[in-house]
Amino acid sequence: MEIVIGILVLVASVLLVLIVMIQNSKGGGLDASFSAVNQIGNVAQSTDIVEKGTWYLAGFIGFLCLLSAFTMNSSNGSPSINTDGFKGGAVPTEIPAP
């Protein structure tokens, strides 16, 4: 399960980098060259599609990170998140005698 989640995060991250490189915050970028073609025939602007894709991929990566926190095990075999709740307080330490 950890490998599948890791691969999905890697693929989504690469796609997110590519989408961010396509768009430009000031309206230029590689996406601007296709905007004239998209306005013909009442097709939605490609800048909106690219922006939605950015948000969806970022949300998908966040969801996968939360999913991995609940499903992956730590090195000692116990779950990585304490599901028993917080029990106890500070760990008592011994004070050396003078």
C-alpha cells in the first residue's frame, strides 16, 4: 500500500509541476498561445481548465499525504499515528542524589 501511495504522489507531483510551468500568473505563459483557439466555438478558456487542474492535483496530493499518515506503519511495526489518544503526561525522570 505504501508503494502505491508513493507512486501516486510522485506522478501527481510531476503533473502539478508541469501544469504550473504551463500557466503564468500574469496571463502569459505557454497557455496564452492557445487561448485564441479556445475562444472559437464558445469553448471554455484553457486558463480556467489549467487553474482547476492545479487545485485538483494539489488537493489530491494533500489527500494522499493524509491517507499515508493513517495507513503506513512505523519501523517498529506499530501504527504511525497514536490511535489510543494521549495518555499520560511528562515522563518522570530520576533526580541524582547530591
